[in-house]
Amino acid sequence: MLATSTGGVGRHVNAVARGLAARDVRVAVLGPRATDERFRFNVPFRAVEIGAGLRPLELLKTLGGLLRLRRFARGADVVHAHGFRAALVTSLALGRLRGRRGRRPAFVITFHNAMSGGEFRRRMLGRMMRRLGRIADTVFVVSPDLASRIENSQRALIAAAVSTPTRAADEVRRALDISDRATVVLAVGRLHPQKGFDLLVRATALLPDARNVVVVIAGDGPQRTELSALIDALRVDVRLLGDRADVADLLQVADVVAMPSRWEGWPLTAGEVFAAGRPLVATAVGGLPELVADAAVLVPPDDVAALAGAVGSLIQDAETAGIYRLRAADRARELPTDDDVTRQLLTCYRGLASAS
């Protein structure tokens, strides 16, 4: 069960569902139709809508989804909710439900994100997250800071995303209208304040020889208008490419990849960067230090000068950039695979089912 997703959570669930189905587990994915339209889950999909807010129509949508989820859950041994909204709706749907074994299906949660927003909102939602953790039979989290907040949680394995490029670098440059002489900095993610792309735009203006640097950001989201205005104001060559299905191709032309997030768990994009052997600059937040180990340059969050300095250093120092390319390739071989993730979850599910 998952809510609306445009990135890592949907890709993770899709990989897990495929892995389970390949092991003869009867698995279905439940979530909003829009999520299925984006990821095209290749296992049975059941539409369960979850409203995005507290307005009457959104609440009505969520109520309808809750009732559908309750009906589908009756035949399940395990219901696994991915993300806070999915976990909240699932907890309400299961309630005192009695399934086909005469008991409530086992309830598993993976929390993929920390709570964002103002202090009051973070504290309120943090309490709700901890409460959900006590209700669930098993809780997985994707970063050390989440583990420290939720009792008896265990670390989730998240497989590195690996995709194969379909075009050569020179072809990609021509399609993007980037000259062979320009340095390319790539960032990938939803255009949301959490991702820190406003910091990257500001850092671009501080880069040495900024006129010969092109920053391309693959992704879309609610911050697009704000970022566009900032780009125009600073007069930097930062291009918002929108949602892209060709990240592997874009990595072909990236001299440096930047991940200036204000929080991250275990982002799949980092695995793609490492598999492509590209030098990465990332912020020391959430699960990123553990994920990247020594294979990336880490900078403090919300520090434009440090971000610009790290990116600029890799652009100017070919020897250091080469070292990080090698470290990236080494780290890619150490990260969990889809098979590792599937085996972890299947062991969990079987243990819960046998305890019923």
C-alpha cells in the first residue's frame, strides 16, 4: 500500500512487488490510480485513493479508499504500508479487522521520509509516526535519524537503482543543446524545498567560470515557478528539464552530480550515480552519510558557499574528480540489490504469517 508517489517510493515498491511475485508470493499493490499510471506495476493493482488534504472532498476520497482497503485486506496475510499517509490509512482500515485466518493481517510499515514543515507540524506528525510504529507489527526505516525516533524499528534495505543508458554522451549533449566545452552539473529529484535545489541555483552563481557551467535538473514539482524566478534573477544557466525517464542518459554527460537536499533517507538516485561512476556532492543529512560512505563529497545542509566550493573543486581538479569516480564505482558494488531487499521482506512476512 502506498500513497501518491513520483519517485523513489514507487520505484522501490515496484521492484519489491516484482521480486515477491517471482518467488510465487501472491502480491497486489494498492494505491491511487495516478501512482499506477506512473509506475505501471506488473502485479495486480487495486485502486485505493488517498486524499492529499483535509478539505471535505479530500476527506471523502480518503474515506472511500479506507473502505476499499479494508475490503481488500481481508484476504491478506500481511499488509505493508509505505510512507506516513499510507500507514495512517492502513492503520484505520485494519482496526479490528478479522481476515481469512481469523485475525487481523500482520501490519508492516516502512517510513521513507522525515516530517517536514514548521516546528508544530513536525512535532505533531512525529508523535503520530511514533504511535503508528507502536501499532504496527514491524517497522522499517530508511535512515539512522528515523530509527532513533521510532521504538523497535529496524533498518530497511533499499536497492540501488541501476538503469542502462540508451544514447551516447554526444547525442545527449546535442539534444540538450549543450556545447562540448561546457561543464555539466546534474541534479535529479522532485522540485520541492526538501531537495534544496534553490541552494544549487544560488551556488551556481558562485562557481568559478560559471558562464561555462550548465546545471540541469531533472524533475518537476511545486517549486518550479519559484526556481524559475530565482534562475532568471541570478542569470545563471540552470535548466529545469521536467520529469525525465532518461536519467541514465543524462548521467552520461554529467561532470558532477549534486544532491543538495535538506533531508534524504536512502535515495535511489545515489545508486544510479554510483553505478554510472560519477562524482557526487551531497549534504550530510539523514541517511546520506551512511549511504555514500567515502564515495562522495559531503557538505553541510543549507550552506550555499560550501556547496559551490565542493562542486567547483571537482570541476577544476580532474585528479580529485577521478578519485571520486573510482570510489563511486566501488560503492555501487557494495549497495543492496533488489534480491537482497526481497529476501529481507520475505523473511519478515513469513515470520509474521507463521506467528498467526
